[in-house]
Amino acid sequence: MAARLLSGVARPVNGLLLAAAIFLLIGSLKSEIFAQQTVAGVAQGAVYGSLALALVLIYRATEVINFAQGELAMATTYIAYQLIQWGVSYWLAFFLTLAIAFVIGFGTQVLVIRPVMHKSVIAVVIVTVGLFVLIDGLVLWKWGGDLKFMPAPFGQTVYHWGGVAISRQDIGTILLSIVTVVLLWALFQFTKVGLGMRAAALRPAAARLVGVRVDWMLAIGWGLAALLGAVAGLMTEANQFILQPSLMQAVLLYAFAAAVLGGLESPAGAVVGGVLLGIFLNLIGQYVHFITAPLRLPFAFAVLLAVLLVKPSGLFGERRVRKV
Amino acid sequence: MRNKGKMLGALLAAVVVAGFAVSAAAGAHQADPGITKTSITVGGTFPLTGVASAYKTIPAAENAYFAYVNAHGGVNGRKIKFDVLDDAYNPAQTVPLTQQLVEQDKVFAILGSLGTAPGLSTWGYLNDHKVPQVFLATGDSYWGYCQKQVCLGSKHPYTIGWQPDYPAEGRMYGKYIAKNMPNAKIGILFQNDAFGKNYIAGLVQGLGGTSQICDKEGFAATDTTVTQQVLTLKGKGCDTFFIVATPGQAIAGLVTATKIGWSPATFLANVSNIRPFLLVAAQNGASLDGVISSSYLAQMDKTSLAGPKLGRSIIQQYAPALLSDWDLGDSNLEYGMAVASTFVSALKSAGKNLTRASLETALHNMNIKNNPFVYPGMTIKTSAKDGFPLEQLIMTKWSGGAGGEMQPLGKLQTVGH
Amino acid sequence: MTRPPLSALVAGAIAAAVIALLPFAISDYHQALFAQVAVFFIAILGLNILVGYSGQISIGHGAFMAIGGYTTAILSRDHHTNLVLTMLVAFVLCFVCGLLLGLPALRLSGVYLALATFALAVSVPQLPLKFDKFLGGSGGVQSAKTVSHTWLYGVSWLTAAILFVLGWLILRGRVGRAFRAVRDSEVAAVSSGIQLPIYKTLAFGISAAYAGVAGSLFVLGTNGFAQPNEFQVILSLQILVGAAVAGLGSLWGILVGAAFVGLLPTISKDVPVVGSAHGQDVVFGLLVVLVMLLLPQGFAGFLGAVKRFRTRPDTP
């Protein structure tokens, strides 16, 4: 995975990224508002990236998309809310929630995905759609649909650098995303479980032969994805200041676009794709007047469709003989 | 298949016959549906879940008020029963639920249903069936104008709204800005739909032109962040922030403005002038002092006033779970009380022999000066020509910082429609 | 699938008779409710042709329902077109839109196609907000004419019956064989001379046309009022769930799938716990997951299992 993380970024893409970075840098130096939009876009995109990474983890492990990923993230955010209501401090609740999310993700794979996994992609997709509805119903049942509020995790401090404002919330979101990605990378790179998971995802039959318990590795993959989703959910709540059942619906759609943009097979691509999408949407909103608010989602999906048709493996995916 | 076609033909013929029989039978009845000697059944659809569920305390308060009225003998000896169904703000659900209320539950009238699109999806049906669609909880102008004039294909005499309409409110702010802030450069953050555009139309009218508008940035009702839009408004050099949004995005707009170091003069559409939500904005760092909005309800914290005092005691007794919301200043609760109280007044003046027709007559001859829940001095007034019950507003201004509240700004104004 | 077995014909005839006689037994309100079942019947039937027979997934058929529904509302609003005629226009228009979507879909399969169609479901309801002069914006489009519950019931079920027979005819013939060959193995299909692009796009076209007609009737069921909120993603998910419950790749469970999606939310209202706010969502989601786990072939598969059990009594 380490090798893939780096080598996945093929050379022409490196050039493209460099060009994008230079473009953003020059734009930011020329115009305060450009810089401000870019910074806000990065913070927004870090969240898309986290959820996109969750989707990619599952795709690499089981070659399916979990359509319930966003709702799962939303549900775990409600669990954090409940813990805080019971008097647990924010950060303790945060980490407890990550643990709970892992268990839920793990259990979901074992209980409902594993039995249908080998039937067909369509069967798995329908099960995740069912989970979408089920989780939504459970949350509404337990907590209702009205707006809930949680404490701000990073406080309200705002820093100003040469006319550009950056809130601690934004910095915290970005750092948290980086830390999660690095930890995940380290897990895959330096631990036995990580090695097993990589083996299980790449060559399940061979992995089984050398004694890797492929089934458990896939379940751990789902657990980690749910954990990443919980991070994304909690950060989305903090950015939006309110918690409601529709918390992750728009974010999930952007995460889809980000994951496809980066390549469904590429973890690094998912994160970069998320950040690029976040910046891109903000700059579009600022400078392109035809694309008003209602066209944002269609636009994100025009991007998605274009990428699928022109380069189905995404910006960072390796060329594969296999048809998508 | 051919058989089925024949059967269907027979079936249609039979249904026509059955229909005649039913309508003949209906003619023999005396009372309208939903009315008995001891009860009045009304129904309404509200978003108890989904994007607009912040308004779900409205029907809760209405039910509490009816419980209070019922405990004091009801209206002309009849107790009011109010069926509330959840349409999640989706017209595809509003329609069957409204049909259920009318045809299955046999309600006398539809009361207070929330939202413009849900209202539009059912008003044709309700008028066709001559079912009163009373006090829709939306500030669109349709409900007032279309009783007498043709809208979307027909007149809608059985439909009436309640609150002041959006253009009137926008116009009031426009006039205020033109008079008191002639150099203001207004940046508008608006929900990109009919609600937002109606507001802006009123604002432009009040301003007397668009020259003071420096930029407009829209967002979709499903958007949950408005960061990009607020940044753009600041970047264009606007110094006055005009927010036309429902509470979720209004909070985001207020907080974002402060966070990016923008301190404009701020105007807030009164659909979001709900204290608990503004307090959340403050907790997340928004500075609220000086934010201007408006209201048509009595100040909830003024317990010396009759309305807030009565409202609180009703909530305490009949919906105790909502008492903390009341104490926080959730004006949706008071809104519900005010609407329910207006409805009770209309029922009373419709007389002992209550029918849909007599209710309609009463609704178009209101002149209520003693509704305790609206701003003191306001009159709820309609006539055969005027279908807008509330046409007055009081401007308000936030003071007291993060724990503060809205205080009246100037005097009660007649804003028309 | 050359000729339906007698038992299926008998069951079909009974179902048709019940549907035809039902209006005599139920109230006006329930006719509107059961008309919704017909709407889902048509949409699920169309989706099944695509997913169950040609093996291409779509999570976006709500988008075609939106196109069909808006077609009816706008034609009626602007030209006072006969409502049945607008359904025909919706059929043709959505057929073309389906073909157009089928073209890029040729390059996609599995989860990628799922994502692309999901994108469609999300994007289409946003368009009326952007092009609000013609498409009515958030205020929606109101048709010039509305219909009675009985009209709705009769026309919906008659349309459903016609489209069912049409679907059955298509699927039993050459086209249907080609669809199934494509589904089972594209390589084998190509080597036996089947033009993949033609049949795969055709499947999209047909299924979109069905969804379009369903959308027309759906909008007639909302008093002729088309509005973006009616076509949220959940509608697409409902159709897919209904198709799964009915059983993909078979026509005989569709009525059950349609009734499941169309009636469960309403009838569960009076059941304790389930009927409480959102209990029905929980049951709905749970049932879908359980059906996929326990009855992966849906209700049709269940029927098949019963039949096999009866014809081979010696096996337990």
C-alpha cells in the first residue's frame, strides 16, 4: 500500500497536480478572495476525501460501493451526540464513537454483506441500499428529525494571515484528515493485519493459501471504513454547526465524485480527489456565474461521468485491462 | 386482457351509478364532514421529519392550545380534534395524506399545513372538494391573492394564508435601508427558489431599484454549507448582509460571516428569527449584536404581556416536554398558539351552526384585535376583498451579545401585501 | 419463457380479476392508494427488464419518472394536451432519453454504472430549480386538468396491464433472448452474433420508457402537480428495492414488489411500534436486507421454490 500510495500517483498525474498547485498558488497570491476560497475548499474537501477514502477501502476489499456509507457516518455522529448528552466530554466521545463505528462496520460486513458477497454486485448494492433506508429509519426513530447541536470541537478562534481568515475548525479538520490517512497508511504498511488486508484484497486465493483469514480481513476493512466515515461525519457536523438526519447526504455524493475522480482503487487518489473537488466547487461558485447553486450537484456529477468515460480508472488509478 | 378491458368498462359504468347514489345520499346529510354536536375534527400536514423539521413545534403548540380550549368548554360546546400528519415537506406525500384527511378521516378543514410546494400541491384538490384550507404556514402571496383572481388555472376561494407575505417583509427592509443606509452595498444570501426570489423582489421594490445591491449568491435548499457564497459576498466588497434562508443555512451564514472577519450590517428574514437557533449561531462564534429582523409575535420574554404568560402556562400544562423550548424563545411555539387562537376566533364567529360555508364567511370577515400572541397593537383583519390576515410587522434588532435577544426597533408598521 | 405455465396464467387471471373488481369494494381514497401500486408496478416492471433481464443496474430510474411526470404536467399546462396522450409522449421521450443514457452506460458496468445512474437521480431534480421559467422552479408545475381517483385507478391498472403484456411479449421473443444472453455472459453473447451495443442500449430505452409512463401517472396522482421534492433519490431507491423484493429476472413477483413499496408505508401506520414515526422505515429497510439474505431471488424465487418443492415431493 505504501508503494501503491506513492507509485499510484503516476508521472503524468504528478505533472498535472504540480500544474494545479502552481495555478492555485499564483491565484492565491494575486487575489485574496481566491486564496480564501481555496483555503475553505481544502477544509471542505478534506471531509469529502475522508468519506471517499472510506468508499475506496471497501471497494478495494470487496469491489462494491457501500451506498449506506454516508448514512452510517451520520448515525455514528448521532452516537457521539448521545454520548455528549450523557455527559461525556467531546473528545472522549469522539474516540469512543470511532471504536463503536469500527464495531458497527465490522458487524455489518459479517452479518449482512458476507452472505450476499459472492452472489452478484447487484445483490450487494441492493443490500447497501436497504441499509441506507434502515439506518435512516433507526436514527429518525431514536432521535427524531429536528436539528441537534454539539459543542464545537476546536473552539471559535480564527487566525488571519494577510487578509485570509482560517478558523481553528478548518485547521483541525484538515489536520485530523491528514492524521487519519497517515495512521491508516501506517496500519497497512507496518502491521501484520495491514499486510493481511492488502493480501486479502489483492489476491484472496493466494492469501488464503498462506494462512490469511480473508473473511476477517474484509470485515476489518469495513470496520475501518466505518471509522473513517465517523471522522467525516463528526467533522461535517462541526463545519455545519447542526446535526440532522440529512447530514451526510450531499457529502456522500461529493465523496462519490471525489472517489471516482481520484480512482476507486486509489486511497491517495480519494483524498486528493476530495480536496481538489472541494477547491474546485468553491472556485466555480466564485467565478462561473452560470453554475448557480442548483447546478452544483449536477456539475459534480458531470465531472464524475466525464471521468468515468474518459479515464475510468480515475486520475490516480492504474490502467487495468479489466473493463469497468 | 380483453376480458379485463370489458370488466373495466362495466366497472366504470358501475362506478358512475354508485357515484350518483353516493351524492344523492350526501345531500340528505345535515352537517358538514368533521362536525358533530360535540366535536370538530381538523387536520394538517407538517414536516415532522426531514429538511424542514425545525418547524415541527408549530403543530405541537397548536395542539396544546386546542387542549386548553377544549378543557375550557371548547368552541360552542364542540371540542377540537387536530390530526397532524408528517409529509416530510414532500408534495408527493402531502397529496395522499391530505386525501386521507379529507376522505378517510373526514376532517372539517385543513389547518396550518406548512410549506409553499405542499400547499400548491393540494389547493386545487381542496378547492374542488370545497374543503377550507386555512392559515397555510407559508408567506407566499398566492394564498391572499388567489381567492378572487385566477391563479394557475383557477380561483381558490377556500384557501387562505395567515402571516405577512414575503414580498411585504422584503419591501419593509428595502425602505428602511433606502432611508437610513443610503450608501449600503447589499450582499444577498438567498435560497434559490420561489421563497428567496419573492423576498428579493420585495426588497428591490422597497429600495426603489437594484443600484444598492452589490451581489446575490444563491444556495440550494439541500445545501448545508454556504461558505463559498458568504466568501464571495465579502470578496465583492458588500457591507450589508441580507440573509434569506431557513434556520439551518441562516446559522451557517451568520457564523461564517463572523469567522471570515466580515462584519457587515446584517438583515435576517424573519422565518429564521427564532431565538434558540440564533443562540446556536452565537455559541458557534457568530456576533449577533445589531442583526435586524422583524416579527409579528409578542415578545416571548416579556412575561408581563398576556400572550407570553398564557402561552407558557398552556405549554406547561399540555405540552410540558416543550417548556424548555418555550423558555429558550422558540417562536414557532408562539406562532402555533397565535394561529390556533385565530382559528378558534374564526370558529366562534362562524356560529353555532358551523358549516364550511359559515367558516369561509367568518374567515373573510375577521377583525381580531385581542389575539394575545401577536405583537401588541396588531389587528388580524380580512374582508371580502382582502385575503391577507396579517399585514403589520415590527422590526427588531438583536442586543445583549451571545445571550441576548431581539428588541423592537421603531414602531409597528403596516406593510400591506 | 416460450409460454407461461397454466398455474401462472390462472394466478395472473385471478390477480387481474381482483384488481378489476377491487374498486367496488373500496373507498375512493383507497382507489388512489391502490393506483399508486400500479405506478410502482410499471416502474418496477421497467427496471426489472433492465436489471433482471439485461443485467445492467440502475439506481436512477426516479430521474426518468421525473422526466415523464414533468412531460405530462408541462404539456397539460401549456397545450392542454389530453392526459393519456401526454403519457404516450412521456413514453417516447423517456425511451429516447434512456437510449441516450444507455450509450455511455455501454462503457460502464457494475458499481460504476450504479454510481453514474445514482448521479442522474440526484442531478435531474435540481434542473427545474435552474431552469425555472420553463420547469417551474420550486413552485412546481400544475397541469391544467386533474383526474378523479377512479380515473386514476382505471387508467393506471389498464396501462400496467398493457405494459405487462408488452413486456412479456418483448421478453419471450428474440429481443428477450438476446437480453438474457448479454446478462449471462457478454462474451458468449458476442460470439453468438448478438450486437451488444444495440441490445444494451435498447434495454435502457425500454426500461426508461416504462419509468416515464410511471412518472406521468405518479404526477397525475399528486393532483397533476410536478415538483422537484417529489423525485428525490429515495424514489429511485424505492423502485430498486421493489424490484429486488419482486425478484429480478422474473415477471411473476412484480405485483408483490409493487404492493410492498406502495402500501407498506400506509398500512403499517396502524400497527403498533411499526406505525410509530419512522417505525415503517426501519421495517422497510430491514425487510429489504432480509429478503436479499434469505430470498435472493425475491418473491418470484420463493414461488419457484414452492413449485419445485411440489413437483418433486420426494426431495425434502
